[in-house]
Amino acid sequence: MGGKPAPAHHRDRRLLPRLEAAVPGIRAVSTYRREWLVKDLVAGVVLTTLLVPQGMAYAELAGLPAITGLYTTVLCLLGYAVCGPSRILVLGPDSALGPMIAATVLPLVAADGDPDRAVALASVLALMVGAIMILASVAKLGFIADLISKPTMIGYMNGLALTILIGQLPKLFGFKVEADSLIGEFTGFVTGLADGAAVPAAAAVGIGGIVVVLVLQRFLPKVPAVLVMVVLAMTAAVLLDLGDRGVSLVGQLPEGFPPFTVPDVRLSDLPLLLGGALGIALVSLADTISNASAFAARTGQEVHGNQEMTGVGVANLAAGLFQGFPVSTSGSRTAVAERAGARTQLTGVVGAALIVLMLVLVPGLFRDLPQPALAAVVITASLSLADVPGAVRLWRQSRTEFLLCCAAFLGVALLGVLPGIAIAVALSVLNVFRRAWWPYRTVLGRVPDLEGYHDVRSYPQARQLPGLVVYRFDAPLFFANAKTFRDEIRRLAAADPPPTWIVVAAEPMTDVDTTAADVLEDLDEELNARGVHLVFAELKDPVRRKIERFELTRTIDPGHFFPTVGAAVTAFRRLTGADWTDRDG
């Protein structure tokens, strides 16, 4: 018979942990400590001083009105505070995503240049990125972030930094350039300077802003450099009447906050937006995992990769429904929050609340902010994206990986940011495939006074047994490299005098596919006809079971499988009475 239903308070105890796991914000509230409150409030105020100018600057980098950067900042902070697992990770508009958003959205609005249409397209892009991140979380696809290797990511980020820098130079000098490529933008900038299009007052504000930010970041890192620069620029704009001297100003921002909005776009736009959303989601995912890991290690927390993806996905969905655009985690803003004493996501909530209050009560606060100052914010951010020392280190340590880095850099610089991310992923995958296609392979020998069997290239004095070759192939055996393996074995078997046994030190062989199995069968029959036997040592059990399932033991003697290279050598010596000789003897 059925038992009594569980009491309500027992059901509540079971339900709460599940609810806290699904919505980490509930756990943050239930475990909040009173002594954290002042630190979170102070950190929220400090963080806001960075969120406002960067949000506006990165919106314009994405080709959108500056106000959308503030809308985006508010909603993503609130969304992540509810569903993000990290206590202090800060989300927002990102300098790395800005060019990708622009590359996706601007071609679709080029015909009429309608800013409302651009905002709607960017909002749909945010919704798509959010959906992709949440689906990836459900499917536990966090490993996809590993598709971009470090060398290709360094090249991609260096190319992105150069693209952002050159794209902002005309704005820094007070004029515009219409171009579709990096070379075109640079040529247009140089031509504009030569033709006298630069506004001296704008150039002074922009260059001065860069100098102020870099100097303060270098010598007074605890001072909010961007805020100081923005305040100085607005003060100069008022005192010197920069608006009358040809310097573009941000102007009056719209008052209030946008309503819940489902963006309206054409069906024909969706396939193009989806391509951009996939690239943005990949970069955002890599950013999220790396930033979450770095700050979790410093604060003693664990990284919940799939939950992080859900948090970032929800943040993007929230932004997309309130005229926002795609966002990612920010290492620089998180570092500012951490230095300011942040303990929980209340810091981000405070920042969001202060931005809303500014929009409602003092929307004209930044009307005198010069546009070249925003360009200075973006340019200094682009400099932090670049990793020139990393590229130099690759040149010294691995020329192959340096070439991959250069290829990714050129892909971004010459073809654009979206093709660049596709090239970066393709190069990373191809590099993995290359390593498996042409793996390291060598003959092993016995080195006096050194246990085991070792590479004869590293130990030329290694000794051999007459009639025996120990060969190592450092990769899984599959369709792409099976013929390379076959050709190497044939070359060893063709020696004069030919060996009796070729022992394959098979520990690195983590797999054998059907194509390789067919090659092995034909090879063994060919060798047997010449009196040479193919022998395997240290073959992993799953691979051995595969070989048996492929029925290779019909041709390969079951007695020619040994647990270790030493066991195979001992069996050969017992069979032939061979003794060790020097390689040259």
C-alpha cells in the first residue's frame, strides 16, 4: 500500500537545494553575511565609475548608440546575479565582442543606416547568443572552448587589437572614414590626416586621454583611471567650449529605461545573425571559462563551467529583451570589483541600480563627454587585448605554433573578425590533426645504466639486438596516418639484414579504427611472407579488444602480444639466443 506523503517541511528541504542549484542567486541571498554589505556597496560604486564610460564606448565600437551600452550593462548584471555561480565575476559589453557585433549587424543595415534596425538586430543577436550558451550548458559542451588553442588565440587577439586600434583612430582625431577592411581604414585615416581632416582639439582630447589612462594604470593602479580621464575630458569640454571647436560630444542621453521589447527583424536576417552568434558565443565561452577559472583559483571557489554558461546565457537573454547586445565576462572589470572589496554579486546589482538612477534622474550627466574620449577608452582596452610578449615567446619556443599565431593574426587583420575566429578554430583543429597525421616516431634501444628502452635519436649509444627492432609510433592509429605507419614498418623490414621481429611499443596507440585495421592485416600478411613478424607490446586493453573484434588475430599471432617491451625482448632472446650489440657494431 502507498505510504503517507512526506510532510511539507520535508518537501521544502528537498526542494530548496535543487532551487539553489538552478538559481545560484537564491543561495547567495540565503548565505549572505552582514559584514559583506558595506564592502559590496563600496565596490558597486567604484565599479559603476568604470561600467558607464566603458559601456558607452563599447556600444559605439559595436556600431550602436552609446545609450544601448548602459541598457546592456544593467540587464546583464542583473541576469548574471540571479543565475551566475561566481560570487564576483562581472559581465558587460566587451571590447573583443564589439567588432564581431559590428561585423554581423552593420552589413544588414548598410542600405538605410537605420539605428533602430541596428539595435533590433543586435538584440536578436544577444538572444541567439544566450540561447546557444544555455543549450551548450544543458548539453555540457564547455569543452568547445578548447577548440581555440593558445597560439591561435594569441594571434586572433593581436589581430583584433590592431583592428580596434586602427578603427578608432579617425574618431580619436575627430573625423570619419568609410571603409570595409583594415587596410582601407588605415589608408583612409592616413589620407584624412594628409588632407587636414583632423580636428586639433579632438586629437588633443583623445591622445591626452590615452596618456592619462596609461600613466594612471601604470603608476597608480588603484585610481580609477578611466573615470579620471572622463571627468577631465568633460571638464575640458565645458571650460574650453570644445563643442564649438569641432569636437563631437555624446549629447543628451534618452531619459528613463527601455520597456521589455521583443525585437522585430526580417526572417532573411536570421541565418546571417546565427553565423555571427556562433562566433560570438565561442569567444564568450572561452572568455567565461578562462576568467571564471582565474578568479575562482584566487578566491578558493570551484569552477562550475556549465552553470557559468547558463549564467552568461541568461545575461544575454535579459540584455536582448531590453534593447541590449551580446555580452561576456570581463577580466578587467572583475579585477576592479575584487580590488574594491567585492564579496558577492550584490556589487553588480548596486552598479546596475546606480546606472538606472543616473538614466532616470540625471540623463544629461555625460552630454559633454567628447567622443574622442570614448575612442581613448576603446583604444586603451584594445592594448590590453594584445599579447606581443606571448607571440615572441612562441617564436622562441615553437616556430610551428608561431606560424599558427601569425596565420590567425592575418586572418583577422585581412579578412575580418568573423572570418578570423573561423580561421582560428580551423587552424587549432588542423594542428591537432597534423600532430596525429605525422606523429613523432622512432626506434628504441637499450642504454647502459639506464632502465627501460629509449629513443636512439636522444641516445645514439643505445644498444640493439640483432634481428629485433623496437619501434614507437606516438599517435592513435587511424585512417589518416595508417599508411605512414605501414611505410615506416616496410622501411624497417627492408633493412640489410632484415629483422626477424619488429616490436611495436604501442602504449601511445590509444585507438585503432577500421581503416587502420585493414592496413595492419595486409601489412602483417606481407611481412609474414618475407619472414618478418609484427609484434605488439604495451597495447592498452581497450585497443587490444578492438583488434580482436576486428579479427586481426587471424593473421597476427595471438602469441605476439606482450604486456611490456621488456617481456617481448626477453621472449625474442629466449627464441633466438641473440645478445646486445652496439648500434655501430
